[in-house]
Amino acid sequence: MDFEKFCRENCVERKGTGTLKWDSLQEVFGDADLLPLWVADMEIQSPPSAREAMQKRIEHGTFGYGKVTDDYYEAFFGWQKKHHGVELTKENVRFATGVVGSLYAAVRAYTQPDASVVICPPVYYPFYDAILNTGRKLVTCELDDNDGYFTLDLDKFDKTIAESKASMFILCSPHNPVCRVWTEKELEGMFEVCRKHGVLVVSDEIHQDFTYNKEHPFVSSALVGGGKYKDMLILLNSGSKTFNLAGLIHSHVIIFDQKLMETYDAYIKSIGSPEVNLMGVVGMGAAFRGGEEWFKNVKALICHNYDYMKQAFAKDAPKIVLTPLEGTYLSWMDLRGYMDGKEVADFIQKKCRLACDVGEWFSFTGHGFVRINLATDTKYIKTAVERIITNLKEL
Ligand SMILES: Cc1ncc(COP(=O)(O)O)c(C=O)c1O
């Protein structure tokens, strides 16, 4: 594949278009002039099928209340079955305005106000917010860092849950930011511990499509152990990462157990949650239907960007520990071979002039790590890598 050509034809300038990633640098980093590699969305235009369907809808010119069409269900269910082997029915699915919002909803719907909720840092920082902003007790069980490869110690996990009497575990699968695609065995280990202690699992599977090795596939929590944990599962996903449609604010809540679904429905009724987003249904449905070829190319570009970074660091900054990219499109690197962990955030922003998510956003003890979004034009990855290497040499 000609990656330069692909980027030329598919990547667009986003600055000045009301984009969180490019236009919030002043507010978030105090500096508008950084190269942004933080927010998990892409500079790549969404699949043609999605754009065409939305254009057609705009031509139609009415934007009254939408509904989820049979076409949508068919396309979404087809994607889930084909890519992940998960079979869904309408009864299992509800719609929401984002996975993060659904984390809050799950915490509120299923736990008591004084409950403890467990997460495994380093992990996507809104997980902390969903626990703390709902007034629940935050319980952390840090992953183990084995020279850049992250794993969960099940004994520690068991002890943490037992001691905190936690009632919910929020799982990130695949795990942002440590690039792990949990194996079925690992998931089964986690779920057995949860089962033993009566802990409900909320499985955030938004990155499910981003895996890079057929030998190491994503396994949905719904399929673990032949589906035997479905009765303790709230599964969240969306095509928003897959097709770069996050701004459409459209996602899925999947619940197999009837009682759990009744509780969810009652909670949603109690807060008068909004109807589904019209463009979410139109755009994401069309992406599930016609976006597969586009998606293959995007994954190839992500691999290309990762390989470029890996080779450049191996050659010119060998003390950077770059985590293997099993899943997600977010690279994760440890710069503590070059400086004290507490200096890394400043180094990346002030010296390298990059806007990145840094380790301490994901874990209280995460200083020293940097997350770089790979789903972008290769020219930005090259710039970032070059700035990191040059500035490390000047230390
Ligand atoms: C693990 C994870 N969950 C959820 C989200 C955001 O989901 P949404 O935009 O649907 O709220 C992200 C975005 O980066 C993510 O990485």
C-alpha cells in the first residue's frame, strides 16, 4: 500500500474546524501551538459510505427525531457477528450518546451510593471520573509492567476486590492505554474472581476492531467461557473509534441478562435520557455496511506508523520502552530510561512541542509514560518521532 498517497487522499486539515483535538490546545495545555497527538480520533476522513449516507440525509433536509432502523440493526449485528462472533438481538441492545456516558449510567444504575468500583490503571482517565463524579469509592488494582508488556496479577486483583468489597469492575478491553488485547484465559481469570465476589463487570469494548495479529484476536466478554459470564455483564461499544465518528455521539449498551436490562431501562427512564441521534444511526449504520475496505486501509496505516516509530526509536532512542501494539491505535511508551518520570510531561510538551496524553493522566503512579495517537497522517508521526529523538539527544 502506498501510505503517502493514502494520507494525501484521506487525511485533512482539522485545525480551525471546531475540533477538540486541534482547537482546545490553549484550554487544555495552555499552548495553542503544539502538534496534537492526544484525543483518540483521526485526521482520516470517515468511510465514503458513511459520508455519502449523511450527505444524502442532509439533502433530504429534515432533522426531526430519528429512530433506529431495521437497516441499522442488520448492519451493526452483521459486523458484530462477522468480526467478533457475537450474536445480538434487538432485545440485547440499547442506544446511548457515548460510551463514557454509559459508564456513568452503569455506575449509577447498578451500584449503591457508597459502593466501591475497581479499575486497573493505567487506564483511560474517564473511568476515574465515572466513579468519583458519581460519588462512589475508587479502588485501583494497578497492572504489572513487565518491561513494557502489561498484565494483571489475579491474586492481587482478588485481594483488592475482597478487601474493598467492590461491587463493580470496569474493564477496558482492549486496554487503553497499554495496547493489550486480553486473551480469553486472562478474561476468564478476571471474571472468575468477579463471580466469586459477586462483582458486576462493565466491559468497555470500544477499541474492539483495532487488533493487528490474527493469532491474538479480540475476544468479547460476551463470548468468554462459551458465554457463561453474560449474566454479570454490561458491554459497551460503538463504531465511533472504528470509523472515526466519535462526534456523532452514538454508542451501544449491550445487556444479555433480563434482570440487568430491566434495571438499566428503569434507570434510563428515571433520568429521561435523550432519543437516539439521527446522524449517528445514518452515518454509523452506513459505515458498518460499507466501511470494511476503508477500515482495512486505516489499520494498515496504523501499523505502518507504529513500525516507523518502533524502528526509529530502536535506532536512535533505544532506551525508550515502546509497548507492543496488540490493540487500540494508541502507542504507549516509557521514557524513564532518559529522565526522571516526573520530567517527562514537561519534556514532551515544552521541549518536543507535542500535545500528548501523559502517564499521570492514566495512573497516580504513571509518570514517565506518553501516549501517542497513531491514527493520523504519517507526516505527524514522523515529526513527533523526530522531535523526541532530537530533544533526547540534547539532554
Ligand atoms: C476506552 C475508551 N472508552 C471510551 C472512549 C470514549 O467513548 P465515547 O466517545 O463514546 O464516550 C474512549 C475514547 O478514547 C476510550 O478510549
